Amino acid sequence: MGILIYSVVVSITLLLTAIGFALVYGVSRLANFAHGGLYILTGYLVWGFLNKLGVNYIGATILSLIIVAVVGATIYQFVLKRVRGMPESEIIASFSLALGIMEGLRSLGLVGFAYTIPVFVRGTVVVAGVPVDWQRLIIIGVGLGVVAFLWVFTHYTKPGLALRAMAQDERAAMMLGIDSDLMAVVCLALGSALAAVAAITILPLGNITVETGYNVLIYAVAVCVIGGLGSWPGAVVAAFILGFAQILTTAYLSPQWHMVVVLLAILLTFIVKPSGLLGRQKQLEERV
Amino acid sequence: MRKQLSFIETIGFCFVLVSSLLIASLSHAAPVSEGRPIVIGAPLSVGFNYGLGSKQSIILAAEEINAKGGIIVSGKRHPLKVEVADTRDLEPGVPTSEGLMVVEKLLLQQKADFLVGGPIRSEVMLATMDLVSRYKKPSILSVGAVTPTFNKRISDDPNKFKYSFRTSGNSINLTTEGLGVTEQLKKQHGFDKVYIMGQDVAWARASSSLYKSELEKRGFTICGYELYPTGSTDYSMGLLKAKESGAKIIFPWMDMPETSILINQWYDMKVRALLIGYMVAATHPDYWNGTKGTCEYIADLYTKAGTVPTPALPKSVEFVNSYKKRWGKEPISEYDGSCYTAVYVLVDAIGRAGTLDSDSVAAALEKTDIKGTVMGRVRFDKTHDVIYSQDPKEGAVSLWAQWIKGKRVVVYPSEIASGRIELPPWMK
Amino acid sequence: MPQEDRRKKRLDRGVKVRTEGIYAISAPRDIAYLLIPRLVLILGLLILPLLLQNIYWQKVLCIICVFGLLSLSFNFLTHFVGIVNLGNAFFVGVGGYTSAVLQSSFKLSPVLSIIAGTFGGALISTTLLLPCLPARGIYFAIASLMYPLLFPRIIEALNIFGGTDGVIGITTFPNIWVDQYLVIIVLLVTLFALRRLVNEDFGLILRGIKDNDQAIRASGIGVTWYKTQGLFIASAIGCFTGAYLVHLYGWAGISLFGLDFSIFPIAVSVVGGSGALVGSVVGSLILVPMSETLRAFGTLRIMIYCLILVGFITLKPEGLMRYFTRKYEQFEHWTRV
């Protein structure tokens, strides 16, 4: 029973971290490798607001969310827009930005183990005989909430529908008067905000270190690749598969292999079906 | 329409690039001064806790010595100058060659006379041993790099590596400490069921498997033995298994920051086992504030004493106070005492050698015997490693500290303890 | 002239047109036009070790050539074969470990182990990358990024090849001159060989694959086979670098798979100029010493470095070499539209 509950927790955690990345790639085909950097940036911003500037928790989180969303939009406007369409340049540009952000944070002296942001509620609850702490339950709630929000947003609101249109066929969307650059900016801001939300809910579990940024990036890429680059439901399915795979390996084999599982899963996907489980790439576009 | 730089802008751009290059290289030209300063090179990974703490300890020691007038060699007064260089060796993606380039730069360009401190990662440290031997500069490793391969290399070829020394100790000592504290818990509370969680890196694997086999020989029940890869964010399975098996001690061997997640989960699940072991994440003085007290009752091994003050080591109390005054915090890393001491060990050896010549200083280092340092008595064995003991009058000690009510209390070894190991309330 | 009314008009210089064919040998001035850049490069690189007095800077020169080679490999793959390879570190690691293991187990001389490391390593890495080869574009890019992340963990988990301690005690080169000249000569040979290669038939097919692989496939040429060959060449270069590094410092460890070995060559080719193989060498000559001098800034160094990289990618994506080549071969002026 414990396995089931914790698998769900891990899956939704993975989903939360990856959904921002999936969103951005789905809409504008931009691999935003700065995702991990933005995640960590949020963590340190919240910490800074709480501890250095004495802002209260709600204010700190909202401010950090806004700042990170703005940073994301700026990244698009000034950097990614110029390199769109050239996959290697995009990856290099966004990855160097991520590196710049993370190493910059490190050079500010934000090293060590003492940087944490507080949990929403401290305490544990026993679910079906298994103790689970409140924060993890909140993560499940927030994760499901985010997915629901995205679904509603992209099906019932105008900007959301525009994003979906762009994801399906950019040119057709442009013909209908949707400004692709503006939408891309909105999309990146949204994706960064999602990374921020993920950071705010997940980072309280442990502490904030720069290395987590790199790990987060690997997980986000893994989830999106397996689920299908460009497919949001795919990301959800992939997150669950990966989450369960990780917990099952930990429980029955040994925890040693769970990172290897992730990387092997990515490789397998590429070999068998590069566009992932639910990807919409045509066969010809993805392999020769 | 993308804006391309015009010709003038490109030339200007290149000019800025080249001139900044020149300015940066010029700023390297060290001014030549009189009573020539003795340069201590400190290759450290300053972007990490270990590196930053070591840097601060070494600089503190150097400043103290300079305040007392520096080192006197053949009648001349020499101030100490510390050159810290960032090796980035603790960063996962960085190749060892970076660290080696930095050490070479320190030795060749920045004219370091001696090396104190790192490199910290064993792989880089082992490669640096060859450099140290090639350039013939005494080096005292004082942070991390606890692999026993160091001892092996020196005993295999003592002449080649005669300039390499180490005050940070050996990973086998860590296992001995772990066994000692576990035996004490068995005596005090009858705990004989242990759940071991190690990190999936070479030192932790070696230490934890040695720990496991020794415990089995002494009649303990091993309820579980797991290895977690670096970066693991979930310990729920392990903790649940520990709960079900009735383990009374959960012993981690981890140096990754994600250990905090383990600690928080242990606290939240109220697992009826004492969380005691080697968890570097919890050795930071701000850890209590950071976790808002969820780290209470965890007991943590500090490889070398000095970081947490205890009356049995009077120098450590002085050290912690000076460190706090100079840097605003108590020592942030478990090796701070070792780094601070290493500088004094070097100065002591130079004093006895009476010269700055490398061979003489190396020979003097071998005969080092300083009592009453922040970590006990410092002597080197035949493999140039600091002699370890649980008695500060015999050798360098490690310490175990437990977080109680926001403060760290030294609980083991008994020769230096200022309190007993407390059990969390849900275990009583 | 206001922006909208003017455009840049580029004309090849006279001397460039004259030197394009066989008539280049007709006048010493034309010969000089062609030869001087190449001579400057070759002689410059060969003389440099003699000019640098400090052992430290000589070591830096070795590292410059190492990254120049890695960047050549990346450049070749990306711009002449069409494979975006973000995992250069994989080649370095495989080549390094092959060479190190052979050396320590069989006690081969450095020459033999480097050769074995280069070609054996190339064979191993090409075989391992083979399953992912049919994938295109970004898919291969991400897959290649994962390889150097995966293998160190496997080595660590299985504790083979010395685990996290690495393989130590490898024989190094006898002296600093061998260090430098070996890699400089290999760099020059590789550079000119590759330049020749891309203009041969084989190279044309590779470039065709980059431009439009469906067309090549339609011509009945096996795309995957040619891609494999291209990958083999590039990985041989990368593996040589790994084997060389192993013998330069006498160690081999997990950090041979480090991200730095993947990212730095990409930075070098971006700055130096993609599409022109010489750009790799030029970029390396600029970036590596700059990176060394930036050490004065401590950790800020990487951040400054990334900002420069981003600056180059967005503002001057053609790189420096292309820019200078254009200036050398063409002259431009604004004309009214």
C-alpha cells in the first residue's frame, strides 16, 4: 500500500516539474533548457524574500512567481526569439542561460545546506496505514490542480485556445491572426510560472541547492521525451510511468538503479519510438 | 529582420574582449615586496560548503599568525599570504583536468610555496599527488579526500610522494567511529537492530559495507542495507521498511544535500528509530533554523573535531569564537578544524626546519607532534596520514554532535562528550 | 541612408575570383593571398610552444588544442553531417577509459595505448550510439546528451574501472614538448584532413544528408551507413582527445564524462564560427586563454562565460571566423535599393 501511495506522490512530483517544460515545447517547439535554472531561482528568491527582506510567506511566493515569469518572458524576447528554428542554437542558448543563472547563484555565495523554504503545513497524516506528510499530500493536490487548470485554460479561455492553436499548427494560427511571438512570450511566462509553482511546493521537502537544478532538468526532459515532445497528456502518462518505475525499482531491486532507470527509459524511447508515447510527430519527421 | 552587428560594433566588441583579457591578466602580476610573503596555495571548490568553510578557516589561521608577526625563518620575518583558487572539483560535470590546471597555476604562476586544503574530491586529489611530487612542494590535504588509496600510494612509493600529507583522516576511521557509537547505543539502550542507508558513491559504499560486516560479526541484526544514488529525492520506501522491520537505529552514510529530505521524512513519519550517522547536510550551523527544528535528535558524525565546541578541547572553543567573530557564523563545515590546524602544522614544521626548502619542511612535517589542537593531538603515521584516536591526548579525534533544542551537543566519544545521546520523544 | 532604403551589396574581391581556379598559381601575389592565412595558422601554432616561457601557459596551449579538436568533432558532425551531438564528453570518456584500462592492464606503451584508445574507443562509442542514429534533429541531440550522464553512473554503480577513484598511475609523456607538439600536429592534420574530406565525394554525401536526407535516401544511398561513418570519424577525434588527456595527466576518472567537455566545444564553435572548420581552432585560441584569465573572478567566471556565449549566439551567430573570412574574400558597401 505504501508503494502505491508513494508512487503516486513521486509521479505527481515529476509531473509538476515537467509540465512547464512540456507546455513550452508543445506550443512553440522550444526546448527551454533553462527550466531547471528557473526552478532553482524561484527557490532562492523565496528564501531571499522571506529571510533577507522579511516579506511574509504569501507575499514572497507571489512575488517570486511574478519575477520568474517575467524572467522567462525576457529570456524568450531577447534570446530565444532570435534563435528559433535552429535546434542546436536553441539548446545551447537556453542551456547557457541556465548555467549562467545557476553558477551566478553559486557565486553569490548561496552554497551550503541551510537554505530551505518552509512547508505549508507541518505534520503527518496516516492514509490507509501509511504515514504521509501533509506537504506531499499538498503536492498531489497542487499537481492535480495544475493539470486541471491547464485543461480548463486551454479549452475554455481565449489565450489558452490560442496556445493550443499554435501547438497544433503554427501557420494556420498565424493566418487566423494569432500573433505567434506574443503567444510564445505568454507561453514561456506560463511555463516559467509553472516551474516556480513546482519549486514552491517541492523544495520545502528538502533544501535548496544549485545541483537540484540540473537534476530537475533531466527529469523534466525525461518525462517529456517519454510522453512525447509536444504532447501534454503524454507528459502526464509518462510522469506516472516513470514515478511507478522508480518506486518499484527502489522497493524491489535497490535504490541504486533508479537514476539509471530514468536515463535508460529515455534511450529506449528514442530507439523504439522517438516521438514518445503520445507524440504527434509524423514518422518521417522523426527518423530516417 | 534580425539585427546584425555592423563592422564598427564588431570591432568594438572584439576590442572590449581583448582589453578585458589584458586587464585580467595584468591584475595577476603580483607585486614584489620585501620580507617576502610565504605563499600558501589553497586549491578548493569554493562554490561548495566544504570549500567555502576551508577557505575561511585557512584565511583565519593565516591572519592569526600574521597578527602575531608571521613566521620567522633564519632571522627574517615572513608574512603568510593565502592564494585561494577555485578548482570546482566538487561540481559533478567538471573534469579533473580543471582542478589539475588550477593546482599547476597555483604552483607555477602564483608561486605557491606550499599547498594546504584541497583538492576535495578523491579522484582529483589522487591525480594532484603526482603533480605535487613532480613540482616538489609540500602539500597538506585538510578537507575531504578521505580515500584509503592515498595511504596505499604513499606506502607503495614513499619517496615519490614524500611531500603529500593529510590531516582530514581516512574513511576507515569513519567506520570505526560508527561502530563505536553503535556499540555504545547497544550498551545504553539495548539497540541491536540497524538499518543502513548508504550513498551510491565509492567512499560511502566502502565505509557502509565495512560497517555492515563488522556489525554482523558483533552480533547485530542488519534489518536492511540500501544504496541511494546521489540526487535521490525520496526515502519513503527505505523508511517504511525500517519501520516494519523494527530497526532501532537508522544509520545513513551520505554527503549529498538531499539527505535533508531523508531527515524531514524521518521526522514526519515519526519512525521509532534513532537517526544517527554520517549526514553532512546536517553539519551546517544554520541547519536548525533551516529545518525549523525537524532535525532535532539526529546525531551526526563530524570527521574531525573542532567545528562544535566542547570543553574537553579548549582550543576548539577559542576557534569557534574567533571564526564566528571573523566570518559571522560558527564553522560551516566538518573539516574547518582540520584546515585551521593544517596551517598551524605547516608553520610549526617550517619553524622546526628553519628553512623554506621543500625537503627539509617535508622531513620536519613527518616529525610533527602538536598537542592540544582543536582536534586533539596531531601526529602523522608512516603513510603521512594524521593519526586517529578517540582520545584527544593520543591523536586526532572525530566528534558526534546531536541537535538538541537548537544547539549542537557533543555526545561521543566519551573523552570529549559534553552530553548523552538523547532519544526522540516518540521513541520513549 | 535610412534603414529601409538601403541594403548591403557584397562583391567578391578581384583577387578571390582570380585565385579560384588553376590560375591561382600565375602570380605570386595570388599565391600569397591563398597561402598566407594558412601559413600563419600552421606556423603560428608550431612556433607557439617555443614562444611561451611558462610551463603553465604551455599546458594551456595543450588544452587549447584539445578543445580545438573536440570542437572540430562537434563542428564536423553538426554542420557537415547534420547530427547535433551534445554529448562530446561521451567520446572523451570512452577514449580515455579504453586507453587507461589497456595501459594499466596490459602495460602498453603510450603510443600504442593512444592509438588503441582512439580507434577502439571510436568503435565502442559508435556501436553504443548506433541505436539512436536513425533519430533526427532534436531527438538525437537529447539522446546524445544523456549518454555521458548515464555511463558514469553505471561505472559508479558497478564499481568497475576504479569506480569513483578512477584509474591512476598511467605513464605520462616524457616531456612538455612531446605534450604540445603531439597534439598540435594532430590538430593541424585533422583540420586539413577534414577540410579535404568535406569536399570529396564522401564529404558531399555527408553534407547532402545534412541538407536533405530524404533526397539522399531517394537516391538510393544508405543514409544510416554514411551517418555511421561520419560518427566514427568524429568519435575517433573525440576518443583521441580522451586518450591524450589521460596520458597528459596520468589519470582517468568519471569526470572524463563531465558536462564541461560537451559544452565548452560547443561554445568554441559558436564563437569561432560554425560551418568553417578553422573556426574551431580560432575559437579555441580565443576562449581557452580567456577562460583561464577569467579565473581571477572565481565562480563568477562561468556566469560571464555563459553571458558571452549567449551574446554570441544571439548577436553574432555566424561566429568570428565566418565574419573574418567574409571580410577577407569580399568587400561590401551599402547601396540604395
